[in-house]
Amino acid sequence: MLPTVPFSGLVLVGGLLLAVAVVFTLRNGWPPTLALPDGGHFVGGEEAEQLETEKPGGVFRWFTTVDHKDIGLLYIVFATATALWGGTDAMMIRTELLTSTAGPWDPVTYNALFTTHGLTMLLFFVTPAFFGVGNYFLPLLLGADDMAYPRINAIAFWVLPPAYLLVRAGLITEVVAKAFAAIDIQLTSLFALTPPATGWTMYAPLSVEMVNPQIDLLLLGLHLSGIATTLGAINFLVTIFTERAADVTWARLDIFSWTMLTTSGLILFAFPLLGSALIMLLLDRNFGTTFFVVDGGGPLLWQHLFWFFGHPEVYILVLPAFGLVSLILPKFSGRKLFGFKFIVYSTLAIGVLSFGVWAHHMFTTGIDPRVRLSFMAVSLAIAIPSAVKTFNWMTTMWDGHVRLTAPMLFCVAGVGMFIIGGVTGVFLASIPVDMLVHDTYYVVGHFHFIVMGIITFAAFSASYYWYPILTGRMYDTLLAKVHAWLSIVGVITTFGPMLIIGMDGMPRRYATYPSKFVELQQVASVGAFILFTGVILWLYNMIQSYRIGPVVLDADVWNLKPIDQFTPEWQWFEERLEERRQRFRNE
């Protein structure tokens, strides 16, 4: 029998579809927003001026824009909002773990929190954040006028907000239901969804048999996000291949573009497989198929399909971070990037090897020992190209003129966190060690040293490095450095204890735990709140500086011209500043 979808779910989906219909209906009567013909190739003269004047203003501009810079900003704002939401989940998790007994949240809510936290941060924060940076700056670095497919670029973004609302629908409706109950309005039956508690990996058979319609909406939301990400990846690939300026040969392609190229290739192979697995899971849940059930199917099939996507996904997240560190770190080291070609080759090697390591997540499932051995070998081998990058970054700084600005602090700290995360990950690639620490806090600590360490730190570094271009203003540099140090202390204090209690056997995903782990869990919680304080400080600095920060008058904000690293995006910014000065003189 098919499950009954609650009225609130129908209202939510119907409302989203209605909103999309209204936007596209209104847009039909408006001229396109700087939609350059022929895939973003340069349009000059009167035609360019006409396109610029046709661009609508106000809020409607953001709903209809196809300009790569506008869409990049939309991605960044969306990623910031989802990061704050996912970060709030993390704070609630750490609040629960302050005591070894049941805290403010019941176990089901706790399970839902780490489910939505994981999905939010991986699929709706990191990827959109780097897509935003790529959308804004990659055409500038390539000498292109826009992305190859501006309208597809817009579609790829606007699919994400409804997808995320579907993923979070259970929590939203639960909050609304409790609010209505508190004021004695008897409408709770309309809000029957509850947050999913399957874990972000959604392992079968639990995800098949759990009776919760929100899981179906979650799967639909994830499928939409996969479509959006795949569209974006196609756009990046075509842009890099076809929209480069004549002087931007493959040999002169910047390192961030190389990492975005590799990331986009990984997405094209990984996300469609995830979409297929999600459809199979939906069929199992709603139509009685047996892909992932014990009777007639195989729960381990889900793990194979999920991790074939899941481990390349780690590199989909980390490769753009590598590119940003490789781009920004030399600017404040006073030297060119050491071993540029080796970083490019190691990036491509990671892209290939990433599809051969998925079963190291499954060493404890009883798979053939010979198969386990082959995956262990590849998992150890993939550490080599990652180490190449680390040594190249360190050599770039060696004997250089290092300036510890906020972007540089985050780059240096990110490299340090990556070393910790990478070394602890090498141990997990070893079958005997993995048998001991599988599904413990050791895995959580290792993973977050990568995700919160180099990935998020690279995003913060980019936000400070390119903030003058994004806003035309400068931020408070002292607050930025305070944020950097709070983040460094917060990451080490939060995830360092997790490595220790994981080695001592503390399993993850439990709301209660033995009392001997209380002290280290409390230290981790304090570190998490330090980390979150730094994020709030960053948000305040970004918003306040946008309002009242000093206006940038000289495009060479970071004094890059003397070291011959005044790259194309800053040259573009200098041209814009000169145009504004000329316009001011004419007025």
C-alpha cells in the first residue's frame, strides 16, 4: 500500500511550484538581464550598452539575472544561509553532548540533527559556496565575458532553494506544529512530517523501512540538488574548454580553474549515480521493489552505490579548496607557486584515483579480503598526490616574504589542519586500524579536520581576499584576524578530543555515552561554541563593512603589482574603478 503523504507536504510542494510559476510568468514580460548571445562571448559597442540598460533593478533583478557575477553572489548568500542553519544543528548536537545522559533533545531529534547537519553542510553549503566563487571569478580569470550557458547557470541555482526546503521540510513543519500547539491552535494534524533520523548516509534497510513521509521529500530534494549540481558542472566544463581568451592557453590556465575543471568532471560521473540510487530507494519505499531490502535484494548494494558517489564527493569538496589555497597563498608569500605543473598533475591524479577507494568505508561489512586489500592499496596511494600539494605549499612559503594577512592566516592554518586530517586518514586506509576505529569519533574528528579545516578555511580565505572586488569596500582587518585565531583554536579544541575518545572506543551517533568521556566531550562542545563565535564575527564583519567599510580607491589592495601577481580578476577590478572615476568626472 502506498504511504499517505500528509497535507503539509502537498502544501509545501505546491507552494514551491506556484512560486516558481509566478516568477517565470512575471519574467516573461521583462527583457533578459545581460544575456549575452553566443554563450557569453564578448559583445561590444552599442549592443553591449543596450543590454546593460535593459537590466532590471531592485529585488526583481536577482530573480531574473543571468549575469555570472550576480549568480555567483546568489550562490554565496545561499551557502552562507545554509551554513548558519547547518551550524545551528551542530551547536544543538554539541549542547546535547555536554552531559552523558539525555539532555534537551530526545534521541530521535538528536538523530535528525546529525542527519540534516551532514546533508546541509556537504551538499548545500560547501558545493554552492565554491560554485559561487567559481561563477563570479572563473570567467574573470579566463578572460571570458560570462559562463557558457547563462540561463542554465541561473536554473542550476534556482533549483537549489526549493530542494533545500524539501530536505528540511520535516524540521520546518515540526517547529510550526509546536508553535501552533503553544498558542492552542488545533492545526497540528496538517503538519504531520517529522525530521528524518536515518543518518546522512541513509543506510538500508533502515531508510527503506522507516515510516516517515519526510524521507521521501528528502530524497526528492537531494535528487533536485544533484540535478542542479550536474548542470553547474557542465557549465563550468564548457566554459573552461570554450570560453578562454586567446592568450589563456592550457599551459597558462590558473590553478583554481584546473581544480574546478577536475571537480566538474568528478561531478559528471558521481552525481548521476547518486540520483539513480535515490530513485531505487524511492521505489523500494513506495512501490514494493526490493533493491535494498534483505528479502530479494541487498542492503550492501546501497552502500556500494552511495560510497561510489560519496568518496569522490569528498574530493569534489576539497579540490576547489586546494585551488583557492594554491591561488591565494603565493600572493602573500612573495613568490610564485612552487611546482605548478606537479599540483596540476596531482589534481588530475586525485580525480582518477578517487573512484577507486569507495569500499574502504566498508571494510567491516565482510567483503572479500582480496577486495579489501586492493581498496586499501588505492586508499593509501591517493595520499601521495595530496602530499605533493602540501610540500609545494610549504616550499612556496619557504624563504619567502610571508605577510600574515587574514587570507594568509586561513591558508596557513588550512594547510596545518589538512596535514592533521590527512595523516589521521592514512590510518583509516589501513584495514586493521579501520576495524578498530570504524564508526567511532575518530572518523568524525578526521573528517572534520578536512571539512572544517582546509575546506571551510579556504572559503573564509577567499571571502577576505576577494571582498574588495565583491563589495568595493574593505573590511575590518583586526576583526578578520581575531576570527582566524578563534577558528584555529575552535577547530583544534573541537575535533582534537574526538580523535582521542574515538581511539578509546567511543562510537558516534549516540545521544548518551559512558561518563568517562564527559570531560573531553565538554571540551569539544566549548571548542564548537568558540568556532561558532568566530563565524558570527565573520558575518558581522562582512555585513558591517559592506555598510560602512572604507571605499576601495586603489585596486591593488594587497600590493600585488610589485611581485608581478596582479592577476586578471584584479585587472578587471582596476578597469571598473577607472570607469567609475571617469563617469564621476563626466558628471
